Amino acid sequence: MRKIVFLSALLFSAAAFAQEPLTLEEAIQRALANSPTLSVEKIKNEAASIEVEESRLQHIPEIYLSGEMRQNLVIPATPVPAHVFDPSVEEGEMIYLKFNTKYNSSAGVNLRFDLFNPDKINQVSEKKQQQRIQEYDTEITEEDLKERVALAYAECVIAEEQQKMLRGDTTYYAELLRNARQLHLKEKISLSEKNDTHRTYNESVAAYLEAAKITGDRKAELLYLMGMDVTDANVASLSLAEDIPALLGTLEMKTLPAYGPISPEVMRQQEVVNLASLRLKSASWKYAPTLTLNGYYGTNYYNNELSLFHRNFWRGYSYIGLSLRVPVTQSFSTSKEVSRMRLQQLMERENLRDIRNSREKERLSELSLLQVRQESYRLNRKNWELSRQNAVAVQLQFAKGYIHQSDLLNEKMKMQQNRQRFLQSAYDLFSSLISLRNE
């Protein structure tokens, strides 16, 4: 008797915890606001935007300051004809002249600007294309998160409903066991019938404890997806506002029509194809020469003594010019790169075609499966209602002594089986509606 009272108290202990009931839409909004995975994708979006700005800055003139100070340990000497400096010297005689000083330095402003550089011609466009791909990655992650949160919410609803029903079963079997013990003492039922009742009660307790664990696990998963702290207190206090009929109505109302907009996966792959085409064009431009504007404005210091602040030893120096770089042997590797980029483009186009066909196949399959599961849910719900009516009728027959306790237990088992089929069909229907909602 004490055991039954203790277990009954354990079954209803969960009612002590309460918090503001959480709707499916609120759970999704919390997940979108707090999910670490989605936050990482948003940070990647910001990084991609910065990369676009960096690539734009590569096209402005490069201006920088330069300076150096050098001590020449060995000053190079060059032989020159002596008669150039002294006509009286024979023509074949050579003298050695040093063409530097012991110390020399330079300081000035440098300019470098690529008037045409094939490596940079599509750089900004490629970065923009990669940014769009990252934006679709974020959108796909967001849609996937919504689907996972909705499915986890549905699992919590199913688990809580199952736990509540098993709690009722356990309470019912506890009362039935109490009556069976009294009837056995009065020798109105056999020992085997009493033991069967006790076994059924034990099985119901074990099933309830397993259901309680599953409910806790599903709530922990929902908290995790929402980016909330997964603690025993939060799991125990998590309360859902929607039951099976309410959640079914919410999902049916928000499920997309049969022909919705193009999926983010298809649009992302289209951007990948565009990026491959852009990279093919960029590789083809590498056959072209590079034209660069170079300039320098500054001054140089020459003296055998280190006296940098003596103005007489500084001499102005500046230039401006164009440099042309024409690839020759690089053209061989460029041709291979162009061939590789062309194959990459073809591969991405085939991937796009495959994704489109796959998504359409999945959509048609989900639509047909949805119809099957809707009908299955309707029939299983009807069967469960009928089995509950039968259970009430059989209970009355047992109370009047028309049937044995074993018949009552058999009818109860049939009702539990129909109930389990109903819960499974509800979960299957939720899964189809959630999947179509995110198509």
C-alpha cells in the first residue's frame, strides 16, 4: 500500500513545476535569437561583407612611405680609362673609382597603381558572389533550425501526451491491483489473476518512468535548439502551450502551398554556378599583360660621415614610369587553369540540375505521403476513440461481474495499442507538415 501511495506521489510531482507556457512560434523565435549555430552564420555574413570592401580597396593606388639607412663596409670600385680624367696618361692605362660613400640613406613617398591587372579584374565580383552564397548558407541554416525546433516541439508534445496517458494507466492499474488483492483475499479470483494484475501494474510503472525520461530528453533537446541553458530546473519548468490538436492546427495553417518559391538550396547552387562562370572568365584574363604605374618622390643621402641632419648631403630624387609585364611561360599553367575552371563550371551546373530534380522529387513524395498520413491520423484517432468507448463499456461489465478481470486487462491492452498507433500517426503527420513547411 505504501508503495502505491509513493509511486502515485511520484507520478504527480511534475505538476509542482510551472512556467509561462511556450508556443511553437515563441520557441522558433527564441531559437532564431539565441542559437549559437545561427549566430556563427551571421558572423560569417559580416566577414563576407568585410571581404568585399577589402577587395574594393585593392583597386585604389598604393601609396606608402619608405626609408633606409646603409653603412657600406666595402665600397665597390670600378676600373675606368685613366685618359678620360687625365689626357696626359696613356690610353690603355686604367684607374679605379669608388662609386659610393661610406654612408647612404634614402627617404620618400612611393606610388604603385595597377592600370590593368588580370588577377584583379573580377576580384570584387567574386567576393560579392561568395557573399551571396554565404547569405544563402545563413538562410538554409535558419530554415533548418526552424524545422528542427518545430520537430523537437512536436516530439515534446507527443512525449508529454504519452506520459500523461501512462500516468493515468499507472493510477488505474494501481487501483485495479488494490481490488485484485482484496478479491484474492476473499477467494473470488485466483492467484494467477492477481499476479497478472500485479505484473501489468509493474509494466505500467516501468513504461511511465521510461516515458518520463523521454519527455525530459525531448525538452532538453528543445532547450538546446533554442540556445537556452540545459539544466534540470529548466527542463522541469518547461511548459508547452499547444497540445496535439492545437499544434496540428498551427502546422496545417502555416504549411506552404504545393508550389512555393524556389528553395534556398537551389538558389544557393545557382550562385555557385555563377561563381564558377566568373572564375572561368577571370582565369581567361590571365593571358593578358599587367600594366602598372610606378612613382617615387624623395631624396638620397651620401657622405662618408654619418650626419643625416646636414642638408648639404641630401640630394632630391624622383621618377614616374610605366611597367609592362607580359606572361610567357605562365600561359602554359593558365591554359590548364582555364580547362580546370571550365570543368568546374560544368560540374556545378550538373549539381544544380541534380538538386532541382531531387527537391522536386522530395516535394512530390512529401505531398503524397502527407495525404496518406492525414488519413492514417484520422483513422487511428477514430480507432482510439472507439477503443476508449469499449474500455468504458468493459469496465461496467467487469463492475457488474459479467466478465473476468483477464478480459478487462485484454481490453485495456487493446486500448493502449490503439493509443500508441494514434500517437505515432500524430508524430508522422507532424513530421510531414513540418517538412513541407520548410520546402
